[in-house]
Amino acid sequence: MPSLKDLKNRIDTVKSTRKITKAMQMVAAAKLRRAQEAAEMSRPYAERFNAVMAGLASSVGDSEGAPKLLSGTGKDDVHLLVVMTAERGLCGGFNSNIAKLARTHAKDLLSKGKTVKILTVGKKGRDAMRRGYSDHFVGHIDLSDVKRVGYENAREIAQDVLNRFDEGEFDVATIFFSKFENVVTQVPTAQQVIPFETPEGTEAPDALYDYEPSEEAILADLLPRGVATAIFSALLENGASEQGARMSAMDNATRNAGDMIDKLTIEYNRSRQAVITNELIEIISGAEAL
Amino acid sequence: MADAFQFDLVSPERRLATVEATSVQIPGADGDMTAMANHAPTITTLRPGIVTVTHSGGTDEYVVSGGFAQIAPDEISVLAEQALPRGDVTQEVYERMVEEAQKAYDTTKETYKNEPGPVDEAAKLLADMVAVGGHIGLSTKQPSL
């Protein structure tokens, strides 16, 4: 039976924990709004970009001199998995869900006899992927100093990936991130970025366009940008998902702490009552004995 | 009065403009072009330069650092890699943009030592970037080529 003082201490501990989780939830809520706005702002660009790419890809795609970023290297032996997660924890299953998807994917590829290489963005993903797949690691990109993810960051990551591609390090690149549906639902998603795949639901423009300078030149210019655009969208989706996941995780934690405080308070009151009753009995029996 | 068409200027991070415009001047990779309504459908890449939009309320100018434009008879979209309203481009911002172009040029020169093609392209981008400064009346720093 814990003493009254112990109980009091525990209640205080849980109370301060609740304060912290409550604060984190509110911070996450504010950040979520900003992250969602950023994600929405980037949508018009991505949509138009994909539409133009779809049109170009369908007209150049089958010809022989098509760029490798579009048609692939002709093999699919070496896969690069770009696993994008958060820099921080305490956001529910957000990081582990992405890592789990990536791990299942890696296991699948390995069982088919392919080579797997892993590039991580975000500290939490690196830690999670290191367990069991440390031999496949090729790199890590640290974004912990970045306060607000910008297109610049996406371009740097894309440049890293493209350099590796140019050096023939891999044939297929897939990015892993979490798609933001709403505050309670984030869907871990895998998206192939090299060779380029038209995202679902994109409509190719039906008009016949003139291309200046030439179709090939534009395509060569756009394909690397396509990788950056895909990574940028993924980073923003991830940002919103992370805050959403943290918000609901912290909401739960706050509620659990509240429940715990109630339970402990009842226990505290009961034991205090017991102590008082005990003292009364002692006094009364002492008086009776006289 | 010329016909109006829908003009959008978007960068990956935000939508800068969406207006009913009457003409748009675009710094195309092969030279400047002015597009009005009912232009033949064209897709062109951009070089660093200034996009000028004329609409019923006047003209707006934006500094873009590259990207591409999609021109359709009733709609023009400029998808810029990096775009800023001209008023937001201060000496400081501009110098940073030139510096970036300079850095890109230097790395290209390193990577493609014996191929003039990509190096020339990067040099042209850098020169274009420097020229933008002259257009908007900022003091220019001479690039080292």
C-alpha cells in the first residue's frame, strides 16, 4: 500500500505530464494548419506539372531515344528505396508505419532476388530501417536543422537521387511517405519516381502543343524537376501527416493522463479517509479504556 | 480591347497570380515571346527573366528563375522553379539568386570538364540571371565565367 505522500507525488507527476502533452497537442494543431496550407499551396503546381508531363510522356515515351528517367534503364535489378519520415518521435504510429511499409517492400524485393538500397530522409526512419537492413544503407539526408521544408530541400534530395542514378547505382527508385487524409488517418504510401510514372487521376492535355525548343529538350529539362516535384509533394504530405499524427497521439495521451489522475485521486482520498478512520478508532478506544 | 484569358503563375511553394490577363510576356528559352489570347498551343521552357502580365488593372512583373510555360488558346500557365513579384526582389535577394547561378555554373564546369554543351548552358543561365538585375535597376555583380 503506497503511502499518502507517494500517491500525492504520483498525482503531481501525471499532472505535469498532462500539461506537457496538452501543450504538444496545441503546438501540433497550430503547425498542422500551417503544414496543410503549405501542402495545398503546392497542389496547383504539381497538378499542372503532372498534366504536362503526362502529355509529353505519352508522345515521346515509346520512341527509342527516350531519356532513361522516363523509360528506365531496361532492367529492374537494383531498387533504391527513399524512406521519408519525421525528425522527431512522439507522433503515434507515424514513423513506424512508414518504416513498416518500406520494410515489407524491401523484404519482398529481396525474396525476388533483387538488390535493395536504402536512402533515408529523417532521423526516425534511419533508426527504424537500421534494424535489420543496415547492410543496405547507402545514405541519409538530415533535415533536422530545417525549420520549414522548402522546395530547395526537395531539390537537394532529388539531386542526390539523380546523381546516384546517373552513376548507375540503381534502376528503380521508390519514395515512401505518409499521405495526409485527415487528422486521424494518414496512409503510408509508396510511389515510384524513377522511371517516371504518371500519378493516377492525371489527365493529359488533349490539345496538340508546339514545343519550344523541342520535345526532347523539354523532357530532358522536366524529368529531373519531376523527381524534385514528387519529393516536394511527399515532404509536404509527410509534414502535415506528422503533425496530424502527433496531434491525435497527444490528444490520447492527455486523455489517458486525465483518467489516471482521476483514478489516483480516488485512491488518494480513500487512503486518506482510512487514515482518519484509523486515528478516530484509536482515540475512541483509548477514551473507552479509561 | 483584346480578348482576355486566364493567366496563372505558380511556383512549387505557392500560387503567385491568377488573373484575367490580356497579354503576357514570357522569357522563353529561345527568346522572349508575348502571348495573347488564341495563341497556338505551345509549351516552352523559361530562362531566368521577367514575366510581364498585362491585365485590366495594369501590369504586374515577376522575376522567375526558370521553369516552363504552358500556353493554350484560353489559358496560360507559367510554372516557375522560383518566382517573386518584382517588388520583393531586393538587392540582397537578387545577389543570392546570382550566387546560386554562379555556384551551379561552377559545379557544372567541374563535372563536365571536356564537354562544352552543359557548361555553355550554365554560363548562359548565369548571364541571364545577371541581366535580370540590369532590367530591374539593381546594381549587378559581374559573374566570373
